Amino acid sequence: MIAAGNQFRYSPSTREGSDNQHYELFLRKGALEAWHRGKLRSLFVPGGVALFVAAVLLESGLVPLSPSVITFYYFAALASGAMLAWRFHSSQVLFAVLTIFLSHRAIEFFSGGHAVLSGPGRIAFDAIAFLLPLNLLILALRRETGIQLSALAPYLGFLFLQSVFVAIICSPGSSKAPFILRMDLINQKWFEWTAIPQTSLLVACVCITFITGWLLRYGKPIDAGFLWAVGAILVAFQHGSVGKVATAYWGTAALILASSVIETTYAIAYHDELTSLPGRRAFNQAVAQLEKPYTIATVDIDHFKSVNDTYGHDTGDQVLRMVAARLAKVDGGGTAYRVGGEEFTILFPERMAKEVLPHLEQLRVAVENSVFRLRLVSDRRGSSRGADRRAPAKKKKSTPTRDVYRDGLAVTVSIGVAEPGTGSQPINPERVLEAADKALYRAKRAGRNRIEVASGIRTRAGKSIA
């Protein structure tokens, strides 16, 4: 262990099998692996799919859409987005839907509902094409605070100031928008295909880039919703912002944001917030669908309580995230779940125990070869949760009994494995899970950092013992 200040950071050791990368890079690599294993779909579903379907219906003319249908769709999408945001306390989406509605109505008001070619309507178009993407970027990067007046007031004031600005520049008799809203950055001939000013296109590209980076870093459904909502609004601007087709794209932007609330709620219900692994609800549903053959592996972090007691819960959370990132990359068709505390479970549908043992051994070794390089944690962070921090700090005498390498804190896991067997008699998956738990306890009693199989097969430090 290396002491140097009041923070800690992870760096894998230089031993054989280590990644030679910092912990942050390791987590990002694990996140990218997870994208390739199925989470990439959240980038395009449902936001990208909704925009694609809207484009097919509106641009191809395959399905005739009357103005009344478009109007109903528009207001239904706005109402759905607002109600879902209010019900699930998402101030980000609520403000986004409100901003989209006000922006669209402002352009329609100043243009008289006709094509925005000149005059106040064109000025409003230029101003909103510049301001709306910026507003969506601010909301996307804004920390969610829930529906509270104290938190809502600053943005409401900001929105009011923008409304006053647009009203002033669109006053009767105005013929041109301020220069910054309509200036040409490069040759105008290259942009004859669009009515969107170059400055607005630049702002939109910057916003899309930032939101995409935010999405790739955190992978939240609401970020994907903001990304595709900006795309839908750009298409609406391309269609002049008013009229049947443009109104449908405005409605699609609101619908995409509404769907992002649903996706976020689903992610909260079915995924563990700390590790991003599927949680207990997802695990219970997956277990209910299991059919023979299958294998269940229970994984427990060795001496995790000692880590929390000695180094603090912040360090413990980092250990959980590191182990979860390893589990997310398990091979052999397995899916890892966090079922509680330091306990994880891996389900291997259509796999027998002997097929998954090599993959579990690779997982065990991968975790063992990843260590934390620690620096001293402050007393506040090192204190147990719920403890009275005003009381004098007590020295902790307990230390992890496992190995602590010179350059960091070693992390190991014990694994129990069970399968329903080859007989024709059906076996309740809960009994298989109990057998895996018993095998895990045997691995703990036998010295930890090992794999025990309910049938008696044992793997220790890479060696299989029948």
C-alpha cells in the first residue's frame, strides 16, 4: 500500500496478467465491452428507431397523414412527455418538452403559420435554431434535481430571458436577425441545401458532440433521448419548422424524450446503480425462464467487510465497481447480476458446469491480477456509514487477512458453481442456487480465492482437482 494524501486511486500492478492501465481507463474499457454485449442497442432504441420510423412515414408518403392526425400526434407526444417527466420527477425532460413547445409556438406565432422566408418569422427561426440546441445541451448535462421550485427557478428565469430576447428582436418592423445568428462562417454556396444558418448548424454540431460524449461516458437512456431529440428538431428546421411535416418532427422530438423517461425508469428498476450490472429484479426474471441445461455461479468478494472497515465505504464501492466490470466481461455465454452487497450471480443458460469452469477460472484470475493502489482516505470517508462523525475517531484494528501487495490492495473472489444435473426429473432453480451457495461457502472455508462445484470439482489457483 502506498500512502500519499487523502485520496485513493486504482492502478493495476505490473504482475503478469495485469492491464497496466489506470482504474478509470479500465472502467471505460469495461463499459465499451458492455456496449458490445448488448447495451449498444440503447444508443439507437428507442430514440433512433422512433426518428427513423417518423422519417419513413413522413418522407415516403406510404401512409397518408392528415393535418388533424399530425396535430393530435403532436399534442399527444408533448402531453405524454410532460406527464411522464412530472410523474417520475425528471426536471430535465419536463423543461426540454416545455422548451420545445415554446420554441415551436414562437416560430408559428411570428411567422403566422406560413413558411419562414423573411420578416419576424425568419428572425424567430434564426434565433430559435441557435438557442434551442444550446438549451437541450444545458438540460442534458444538468444534474437531475427533481421537480422542486428552488431547483426549477433558475432555468425558468433563463427561459424567460430568452423569450424576452426573441420577442424584442422579432418586434414589428424588424427585417433581419442579429448578425451573430445569420453570419456565414464559410462559403454560403456549400450550404444552399439548407435554410438553417451556419452558426446554428455549428452550435447544433457542438451540442451533438458533447451529448454523444456524455452518452458514451455514462450510457444513460436520457442522454440518448436528448441526442435524438436534437436530431429530430434539426430535421424539423430543415422542413421550415412550420407545416404538417415539420410539426410531426417536433412531436417526434417530444416523443423521444418521453420514451427516454420510460427507458430510464426501466434501467433503475432492472439495473444496479453502483455497478450498472442487472439487479435482483432482472435476476429473478431470468431465473424464472431457465430451462435445462444451465449453470449458476455465485460470486463473493473475499474479506469485503474488512475492506470497508479498514479503508472506508468509498474504497469498497470502487472495489465493487472493479469486480463488476470484470464480471460483465465473463465469457461462455454468462450474464452477471448483482444480487446484493458484495454478492454476484452469473447465469449460464444452455451450458453445463464443465463447459463454464474454464471461463470462471479466467474470471477468478483476472480479478486476482487486478489490485488497488491506495492512498490514505480521510477520517470522514473512512468512517462507517451511520456512525457519529462528531465523536472522536477510533482506530480500527481489523485488517484484511488476505494478501496486500507492495503496490496495492489485492482483490480476490470465491465462486460456487451448481447445475441441475442430467436426470429427467425437473429441479427448481432455487435448489440449484442453494447448491451454488453451499459450494461458495465451502470455497470460503477452504481458503477463499477458489472455485467450488456442487459436484465436488474444485479449482484452486488455476488447478482443477476432481
